[in-house]
Amino acid sequence: MDYIAANLPAIDFEATRNFYAMLGFQCIYQSDIWMMLEKDSFKLEFFHHPELDSKTSWHSACIRVQDLSILDQAWRLLDWSVFPNTQITEIEQLGGMKLFCVIDLNGSLLRCIEHH
């Protein structure tokens, strides 16, 4: 099966892996410089970037789902206080798109978008 995976920076692989494990992702590969995570059909890949300032990061990826409310409900019920520098936004309508966003501990923005 061919696919494209988002490629995001990770300041610390263990912390990044733990955050995404909270979201339901499993690590399927890790080396000193590369990590691959997977949740169902979602695939995220990370490159080691220990010098990254999470407050100025501009990296992002889109997660497109058929029913946004299912993903929103599952992730909103998690204990986000475990990762205080992360954030989940409310669902909003933006133009013709319905979306919510997650900011991970590396400062990367995940736009979770409903598609039909």
C-alpha cells in the first residue's frame, strides 16, 4: 500500500512517543534519528531535533477523518494535564471545513479535519 506520512520534529523521542501513546499511537520503528508512529490508518514520522524551540515551531500536519466528533470525543477525554505544554482546541467551522487542532509538546500543529 502506498501512502504519504507527515514528517515532524521531536525534541525528545521518549516524551514525544509517550504523548502520542496517550492519543493511541504505537511506535513501529525507532532509531537514534528517526521514529515512526501509527494509529489505525494514521502514520506520523519524526526526526530528532533536540535544538528545536517548541514555542517558535512552525511544523504541522493534517489528520483527515470522516467523523470528526469521534476523534474529538476520544481525545478530549484524555488527561491533558500530564503534558502541560500541549493543547487541544474546540471544534470550529473554518470556511467550508470543520476542524479542531492539537499542539504537541514539540510545538507542532495537528489540524484534525472532517472530510466527506
